[in-house]
Amino acid sequence: MSALDVGTVVAERTVELTRESLVRYAGASGDFNPIHYRDDVAERVGLPGVLAHGMLTMGLAVETIVEWLGDSGRIVEYGVRFTRPVVVDAGHGATLTITATVGAVDDETARIDLTVKHDATVVLGKAQVRVRTAV
């Protein structure tokens, strides 16, 4: 684990989502809501297009810090607020950029703030992971 100074970026990555990604996630999660794979259904319920599963977005975000942590068992708490949907275009997919920054540190834990953007739009609000700092 690198330095735990508030404001330090500890991990970053870019993730490309495709419609195939959504189908694979649906199979793994059992969430076959058609808003995640059918444009007509998404449109009919007033959505801007087919959406990535919220839990997929949340999982991809937290996965960003696992290599830096060295052990996912060090994650004590994780929570997000879903603020904007991730629309996955049939032809172009969607690109997520994820940045993990140290937000706070105490004697035993650190709070890692995750910024998740689709294009220039932040899609998860208050995405925070509490991790144990001592091994």
C-alpha cells in the first residue's frame, strides 16, 4: 500500500463497457431486467437508453483499489449513492474512468473516495470505501 496522505491518488483505471459486458453481468447476477439490454424497453420507461447495472458500476469502482490494497479482505465498508445512469450505446459502449483518492486517515483505517465518471459526468456520488491500514 502506498502513502496514506489525504489527497493522494492511490489507483486509477479506465473500463470499457459494451452491451456484451451487460449480458455477461446479467448472467452472473441474475438481473435480467430488460432496461439493461433492450433499447425499446428502456425508451418505453423513459430512460435515455440501455443502462449498465448499478451494481456492476459499483463493483467495477471498488475493484480499482484491490491491487493497491493487496487484499480485498481489508475492505471494511463500502457505500455509494447512484446519481446518474451509465448509458451503454449499442455501437460505442461506454467508458468509465475511476480515480481512487485518500479522503481521510485515522489510526486503523483510511477512507478512499472513488470518483467514477462516464464521459465528463460523475455517475456515483459519495462513493467511499473504508479500508484497514494495518495488516
